Amino acid sequence: MIEGYSLVKVLEALADSKSLEIFNSIAKGEGKSDSLKEIKGLTTKQYYVRMKSLMDTGLISREKGKYFLTNFGVVVYHAQSIMEAGISYYWKLKAIDSIQSSGQIAEAERLKLVKTIIGDSTIENILVKHTV
């Protein structure tokens, strides 16, 4: 692992809703400082503390007054989108867990169940690759 970079630091940089909102705005191409500063509920100091944290963890960079996701930031943004998909399927995933925990379903049936219930190919692929 590269010194100074860790999963914990990345998660801490994104841990509050305002930091995540800033990160997502930059990911969507809204990286101008003026528009980012307008995120509600942040003082100037709070804004700059969050920006420094995102930059220090290597998630974003600044060029000519505009912020961009780094390649590492793009990877983290993609991982975040997978987590958000998982959250949107939370109750379906809980249902699969419940059926699975009954012990009355074979692996082949579990895979069919996952493919039937989950409508997201990324989530399906993760669950199919993860055998219990």
C-alpha cells in the first residue's frame, strides 16, 4: 500500500453527506469552484476542509480553477455507484438472505433466484461470483 493512502482515509473523506455531494458534483462535471461553494449548509472553511481532504486522498485534482476526478477518483465513484445500487436492492437482497439462511436452497437454485429477483447485472455478477 502506498504510504498515506488507505481505504479508511478515502472513506473518511467521503463520510459526510456534504463531502459526498461535492464529490458527486465534480464527477458529474460540475467542478467550478463557484458552483461547488454554493452547496447548502457549508461555511467557506467547511468547504475548503472538504476539498483539501478530497485532494489529499487523491480523489480529485484542480486545474485552472476547475476540479476533476482523478483516475483513482473515477474508480471510487464507480464503486460508490455499485454500493448505491446495492442499497436500492436492499430488501430484495434481504429476501435472498432469508431464503438462503433457511438451508433449503441449493446453490443452483440460489443463482436462479438471484438472476430472477435482482434486475441489475452488476449486482447479479457480484452475487453469482460469491458462492456461499
